[in-house]
Amino acid sequence: MSAAAKLKVSSIVLDASALLACLNSEPGSESIIDELPDSLVSTVNLAEAVSVLVRQGASKEKACEALSLLEFQVVDFDRASAEETGALAARTRSAGLSLGGRACLALAARENLPAVTADRAWKSIQIGVQIRFIR
């Protein structure tokens, strides 16, 4: 059974910015809070969220503990994901997407789900993936 087949039915793919918005109860997060249990997060986006929290002064343990309070499904970043994420570099360069942003979009494309972000720079992206903005 593939890793994707083991996942329960999902509704959205979260970028690190959306994940952190939910964690911090930021404006717009209320629009997706009920979907969290059915959301997917790439391990790359999880790493990005931990990185932000650590840069803000949290220990790795506190950052991981805080994120564990949110219910979401973590999806491993495998070779196919890496290749698709890399392939998005040229198509998203003008928006300045991070590796995490591209990983989110690649996962959303693979799963045919909307990508959710708080990053307004994504407004200019047209790659055939539905993008939902929380603010």
C-alpha cells in the first residue's frame, strides 16, 4: 500500500504560513481551523514551521510540542515529491516561493487538493492548483 493510500480523505494542503497562523490564532485561521484534522502538511512545511518557531526563540522541543497541539496529517517528502517541487522552481520564481511553498504546491497538485497559504505573494501563481488564501 502506498503512503498516499494510507492517508484518510483530506480536504486541503497547508503551507507553513497557514499552519503557523492556526497555531498563533492569527486572523484568517478561523476559516480553516475546522479542516485541520483533514489537512495534509508536507514534512518540508513542517520543518519550515519548526524553523520559524526556533528562530523566534522556542527550543526544538517547545516548537514541536506546540505544533503537536494541532491535528493534521504529515506526508513524507519522497523522491517524486522532490522532483515535482524542483520542477516548480522556474514557474514560481517570479513569486519568490520558498522550497516549502513549492513543496506545498507539489503535494496539492499530486493529491488534487487546494493549497492553503497566508502568503499573498502566491496571488500571481498560475500552475493549475487551486490556492486558498486565509487573509
